[in-house]
Amino acid sequence: MRLFAGLVLGPILTVAAFPAFAESCDGRVFDDPMLVAAPLCLPDNPQRIVVTDPTYSLGMALELGLPVVAAPLTGMSDLDLKARAEAAGVADIGSLMEPSIEAVVAAQPDLILGSNMAESLYPMLSQIAPTALISQPEWRGYQRIIAQIGGREAEYEEQIAALDARIEEMKPRIPDTTVSIIRITPWDFQVYLDGPNAYAPFALLRDLGVKRSEYERFTGGEEMKRPDWEDLAGLDGDTLLYIVGGMNDSAESGRLDEVVGNPLWQMLPAAQADRVYPLDPGIWMEFSGIASAHRILDDVERLVIGE
């Protein structure tokens, strides 16, 4: 990872220092248990925000109207979000796994936002600007924290209310059928399970009342299964949706042809009924907030409800 050698590292501030810290903060003190390090002294009205991930933090900040000036745009498969970021003048600081600290410094941020995936960089980032790294796994809670940090609570409440209203309108139209979903990578199969801690797109399916197969429901603590070829028989939904490509080459490497040409795939009920459809990996594997949620609902209306 490229690092800026001129930075002097300092200790991570702890909650134990809160009283003295609050007195010395010339901005706004923010504290939340889902932050990697807290409390934080935030600018009252941030003007130059750098985000460290091209999914939750970037998408959520942009749709809340926050002034994002830089983010890791290299390697994104959500081309819609990338286009929105570029149209907003967001500069590229590299990739998610290898951001350029020099580019972060050059962006002159007054606030850095990101997920706890950047926790190892916290001592360095926090010397550049106040740095809020969020460890909240539930997407609504994550976006609420971003809204609170950026002073956009009203915008968040308005947008989430509109999403919830759409979900409630769609619920009665969900058919009494089952849906199976699988991700095909170059090296394995992945099934994101239906349960209370499901990854955001699959949590939305749960909110809508979309029924998944028995194999695709939480059985204990696991949130994802990696089925073998023989386990594919568990994907016996009336409709089968698959995710391929994106941040890997499974769409071009021949892997997809290998899978759909296999007799075990062709024997699945949805394959027999010709109800097998691809999903956009940029939407489903790089979920980034309320706008992504509406795109998930679009897919449900198109592929499950049939509108």
C-alpha cells in the first residue's frame, strides 16, 4: 500500500479522554459505539469529504448531498455510482484495497469517512483530517450514522421513508413462490442467506417477504454458504437469479458457460422452467445505500413480480 512518508503518527483517541476532548473541540463532538475510534471532533459544516470505500460510504454520502471530493474509484463494477461520482467531481484515490495516501492528502479533506475495512490506516488518516470509520454492519444504521456525521438527518429520514413506502406497496404483490440466488465466482459458488443479519440486498428481499428455498435460510450462525456442485440441488426455487462478473472475471473466463452447461444446473426446477435470470453485480455485490435499494426493488418487480 502506498503511504505518505511525511505524516507523523499519533495515538488513537479513546472515550476515556472525552471530557477534556469535548472542551478542546472547536467543532462538533460526535460519539457512537459503531465508530472504530470515538469521540470525534467534527467540522460543523464539512466542505471537503474523502471516503475510503466505493460502496456504502461513497453512495450514501452522495445521495445525502454531502460534498465528497475524493474516493477510491478504480476497479468499481457499479458503473452507475461511478458515473455519479465522476459527475460530482469526485477525484480517484486508487482502489479499495490500495488507496493512495498521497492522493488523500492532496484532496485536502476536512473530514474522512469510511468503513472499518480501513481501520489499519486510521492512525495515518486521522493525522490528515477527522476520520470516522464505521463498523455498523446493518446498512440502514450505517447510513443513519453518515447522515448524523454530515448533518443530513432530515434528508435521510425523507429518503428512507420513501423507500419504506415503496416496500409496503410492493409487499402484497410478491407472488407465493420461492426464489433462489447464487453468486458464481471463478473459484466457487456463494449463497447469501436469508436471515436477520443478511447482507443488504438480501435483507431487502426479506423485508419484501420474498421467499427463499430452505437451503438458503440461516441455519445457525452462518450468513453465507459455499455450496459444492452437489449442493446446487438445494437451490430449488421457482425462480433462479445468479450474479456473475463484477470484480472478478467469471463472466468472461468461461466459468459461466461451464456452470450453466452442467447437468446439475440444468436439472434445477427454475432451469427446467426457463426462469433463470442474471443480476447486475454492481448493484447486488457493491450495494451503496438507498439508491441501490431502489434498484434492488426494480429487479424484484421485473424478475419476481413480473412487471
